[in-house]
Amino acid sequence: MAKKIRLIWGRLPKLHKDSLAVAFAVFAFMLSLVDILGNPLREVKWHFRLLAIVAFLVLIYIIVAVIKERNAQNGLSLTINRNAVKIEVRDIKDGGIFKFHGWKLISFNEYFDTTVDDVIINHNSINGKFIDDYVEDINDLNTVLNNTPRKAHKLGTIVPYKNEYMCLSFSKFDTKNQAFFNGRGEYEQCLREMWAEIRRVYANKPVAIPLLGSSIPIFRNTTRPTKYECLKCILCTLKSSNVYFDKAVTVIIDKESAQEINLYELKGAL
């Protein structure tokens, strides 16, 4: 019986386990008070007392679960290999990552293309908004990126721009102007290279990165990862990269993407 209980408990989502733990802790505290102050229900029949206990536990569980879930919807604070990591949910209409005070990571394809035409780069992407709204001189950006016709850069390479933006060589790019990865292994390796590059150039300033990988349309030879899997992969590669940052690293997620990600469960998955 005990083994079955442990098995069922292990399969419960983290939100349920944490909420139940709090509910039982509150119940244990109430029992202590009853021992001290006396039992007001001692004259009540046992089945009504049992019903009252169950109702009390369920009520506390629901209250705690709702509070925890709502708090997680606004973001999380984690510690990964001594690194302070924040996951923030921001509205794109309010500027999203561009309102962050510190380094802002902008992903490009492997050629550091800067043509925003809804073919090479989409106007509505973070990459497109960066070039459209925050780059004053496109020739200056191309010079900094050392652009030459179809020169591919190693995935994970970062080029700083204006001491405020980190331009990242993030995805492969084919002749049909489609961004892709040759499987999840290449995606994960790119992220590991990225963390090393961020460590190289961040100069003790806070760093914000978007939900990298969620907008890449093609993962060859494998299924395309969900947004939750992309976020988990970003954090897991930080953990396996063994890099340390003196300032917090922030992963910024737009509200729409946050609806598809169970942020609370992420706490127990790392």
C-alpha cells in the first residue's frame, strides 16, 4: 500500500504535490491548536468530523494551488549552477525584450542577414523589430557583423552591437530562405556555444534572451520542440555549460507563449 502511495505521489504534477504538502502542513498546525485549545467538534459524529477534515484539506489545497499557479504565470526565479535566472512574462506591445535594462540578445541566421522583407526576416519577429526600430544605420550594423555575401558563421557565435545588443548566429538557413536545425542535437549545441559566448562578452551586465527555438519552423529528422521544451532546453544547456554569471540572466517570454508553458512545472524539471 505504501509503495502504491509513493508511486501515485511521484506521478503527481509539482503544483499538486506542493499544494498538498502545504495543505497537510496547515492541517498539522490546526491539530496542534486543537490539542492545546480543545476539540470543538468532539460532540459531532465521526463521519461529519471526517467530512469536515476532508473539506478543510480540499479548501486549503485549492487556495494554495490557485495562488501558486497565478504567481507562476507572471514569471519565476530559479538558481541554476549558482546562476540567478529569471523567467519574465512581458507583453510585446509594451516593448518586450527591448525594454530590458542590460544586454538584449537578438537571434539571426548563420549569415547574419539584415534584410527585413518578410522573406529573409519577418517584420514581426524580434530580429525584424530590432532592425526596423532600433538600428539607426544598417550599414553600420553590417560592418559590425562583418557581413559578406553568404558567409556562414558558427552557430552560437555572438557579435556585440552598441554595447547593448548581442547578435547571435542561431539557425541554419537554406536556399528557400527557411531557418532550420539538423535535429535537436544541433540546436542544443548551438545553445551551449551561446552560453560560452555570452560569458565571454557580457562584462558583468544583466542579460536578457528571448525564447530561442520556438519560432524555427524546421527541425530535420525529429519533431519540432514545443515552447515548453525550448525553454527547458535553454535552461538545461545553461546547467550543462558550467558557466557562471555575476548578474542575473533573464529569459523573456511573451504572454501568448506563456499560455502554452506550464512555468510552475519547470521548477521541478531542472
